[in-house]
Amino acid sequence: MMKCANNNYFDGVSIEPMGFVSVYPGFSGYDERLTDVLTKEHTKLLANYIELSLGIQRRAADVQVQLDQFLTELENHFVLEDSKLYPQLIKGLTECPFSQTIISSISVRMHETSQRISSFVQAAKTKGLDHKDNHFAARFSSIGQTLRERIELEENVLYPIYRDLAN
């Protein structure tokens, strides 16, 4: 039986219950290495985001190649989270009496950030957003803020809960 998460996870985090989470099917069991892998990917994603932002500001010639690579890495990261992390969190949290509130509130916040990022990714891939356009730089900047918010929530709230699932 797992140890249920407690309110200490939510210090400084405003949680309000609402909504549901959707994930890709086909996950395997708990893996103690998962949060370390995801944290390393976060570090790499943020570093690539900063490098890409600087390239956009300088209007560097290789920005489109970097952008395509960044978007692919971001999508792959989301697939890993959606197929490994979130199903295990949902499965583990159903054993806790207050799990629906946690699942609902966090899932809505994560879904909102995912939607903003996914919308940008889809537009960049299908419409071929012009990285030289001034509007692109502003939109890319807001995506960076959204990505940071998502990473902060995952690392500070969700990963400690996930790690407790082993107990």
C-alpha cells in the first residue's frame, strides 16, 4: 500500500478542484528512474529554449532547424510523461481518500499548459510560423513562460508524489 500524498506537497501552490486528465494508454509500472530522466529532459529543454530564444533575437540563420529539433524534443517529452508519469500518478492517487481533488486540480492546470504549448507546436509545424516575424518572438516568449510553469509544477508537486508511490 502506498503512502498517500499530503498537503506539504502543496505549500505555496494554489490548488482548486476541477476537470479531468487525459493520457495515452499503454503505460508500464512504476519506474524509480523516471523523475530523474524527466528532470534531465527539463534541463535540456529549458537550455535549448534559451538558446533558441537568443537565436530568434539575433535572427540567426539556423533558427528553423533548431526550432524543429526543439519542437520534436518537446513532443517526445510530453509523450513520455503522458505514457509513463501521469498514468502511474492517477493509478497511485486513486488509493488516497482525497485523490480526486488532487487529480482534478492538477490535471486541469497541466492540461491548460499543455494546450497552450501544443497549440504553438501544431501551428509551428502545420502553418510554418515565420521565426523572423515579430509576433513569433512574442508568442515564443509566452510559450517559454508556460513551459517553465509546467516544469515547476511537475518537479515541485508531481514528482514528490510520484516518488512516494514506491512506498
